[in-house]
Amino acid sequence: MPLSMVKTGMPGTIYKINGRDHTRRFLEGLGFVEGERVTVVSELGGNLILQVKDARVALDRSMANRIWVEDAVG
């Protein structure tokens, strides 16, 4: 399921990142890589605050839709 559908507090494992090469490289630079655990910390005004690789990152919903996770309950 897309990361934007994961409920607050639920962890998941990234298994696919969609988008053009520059978009995927941008997300990888922020720590969003296949196999990495990610947790939705909170949602604020359509943006998601995410915990990934010991850092908190804010993404808008359209970017979060490009990240697909498994092991999370939507």
C-alpha cells in the first residue's frame, strides 16, 4: 500500500519507490530505500512526518504516494 495510506504510529517496510529517476534519487537521499523501515509519526495539513533511518522527514501526500510499504496495517 502507499505510505500515504498508513495510519499514524504504524511501521512498515519499503518495498518499492515509483517515479522518475530524479524523484527516486531524491527520496533515496532522504533515506527512503527498499528494505528500510519507516513509521508514520504524524499527519499535519496533508503532510506526513515520517521516521526513517533515525531521522524525521516531512513529505507531502503526493510524494508519500510514490513510496509503497508492506507489513503495515492501513
